[in-house]
Amino acid sequence: MKLGQIRWKDTPTAALFDGVHARPIPDHTLYDLIRRAEVEGATIQELAVSMASKHPEPAVPVIPIRAPEVWACGCTYPSSAALRDAELGERGGMYTYVFDKPRPETFFKGTARACVGPGKPIGIRADSQLTVPEPELAVVLGSKGRIVGYTLANDVSAWDIAKENPLYLTQAKYYAGCCALGPLMVTADEIPDPHNIQIDCVIRRGEETVFSASMSTSRMNRKIEDLVAYLIRSNPVPCGSVLLTGTGIVTGEAGRLQPGDVVTISAPEIGELSNPAQIV
């Protein structure tokens, strides 16, 4: 089932999506729907069908969920670990180390304050000369790490700041517009194998395509369930949180964002997430 949010009666409202139409679920956000399903012991699919309006609206998605916490993983793809160690030169090795070890890299990406939905601007740090997109599969979590569904994410990152010193990672990763989510959340039952999803990333500058690449989640060296299990160790993340699972596309200089660039991340199972870039 494809769920998300639309702007209905001037309020972000959960909706059941069907092609070009969406049926709003009155008085509920997607977060509300996830929480209610848990409290009532129902599935989110059952609730959505029973509560959705019979009158479809134009399916114009906004951010699918206002996540209380957004977390992210790094070094889950071989290309990511190897290229980042190469960039660091003599200081390298730590990314490959994490790639090879059982314990993954996890870090706090932010809260709903730093996240945007489809069509909204992602941020280029004013003090960065190399802010790049990072296309990722993202997991929407219920309580106790239960996987509710999947969406797409853009883990926008100021990589020149991160490369300068590992202690600057938070500044490289967490700032206004640093994370885009959307366009929808596809419930977990509709994606039985999340390790077999093709994700494309395109950067357009006006009429010109300045970057294009693809990745498959089959290249991920960890199971998503394992990433979630490590995340919630001694860290009971709240219901409705989102976990980004890492990227297999490291753009380097080719992905340097400029104001007005449009980044589009897409996957056949989930849809298309497009965002313009602006300096923040």
C-alpha cells in the first residue's frame, strides 16, 4: 500500500495514494496513523482502508512523515567506503574498517525541522564549497524498531566540511534542508525484498543534466534488519522515526550542487523525489 500525506484543508493529512489520486484520512497525519495502528493492534493498511475518504483528491504529496528523529547509516556500500578513504589519503582507513566490521556507522541526521518533502528546497551550506546529494533507501519505523515501510531520502551532505576533520561530521550532515524524504511511504508488505531496489539519481542545471548515476540496494553489505537492530541498542528511538540506510552513489566533484539545481531520486517501487537546491 502507498501511503503518505497531502495538504488537505490547509493541513498536512495522511492519505492513501492510488495513481493520480489520493484519498485523505481525516484528522490524521501518517505519524498519527502509525501510532493508532499500534495502540489498536491493527495493521496500518486496515486502518487506512477503513478511515480513508471516499472522495479522492489530486495526489500531490507533501513530506510523507514529520519524523521525530531521523538517523542515518554510512559505509554500507563498498563504493562509499573505498572512495571516502581514498579522499582522506593518509588519514583514511576508518571507512573501510567500519564497512568490514559487524557494528555499522550510525549517526543522528536530525529532526523534522531539517527535513523537506517533494518539491521543497534542499540546503547548500553557505560555508561549504562541496555540498552533494546522497540518494538512499529510508526505513520508516514503528515502536521498538518495527519496520512499517520504505521511502526515498536525500542525505544532503557538505563533504568538504566532513573531509576537513571527522569531528565536523555533525555540521556536514545536520543543517536546514539537509534531508529530503518522499514522495510516499510504501508499506513493508509491498516490498518483500528491499535489497533488490534500483535507485537513480539525476542532477539537472536548467535544461542540462550535469550528473546521473544508478545504484542497487543489492550492493548493500548489511541487512536492513541488522541496521535497525544496532540503531535501537540502548537507544529506544520513538515511533515514526526514519533510518537512512546509506548510499551507493558517491558523486564527488561531479555532484557539487549549485543554487537552482534540481536533484531527482527515483525508484520504481516508491516513485520520484525531486528537490531544488538553495543556499541556507
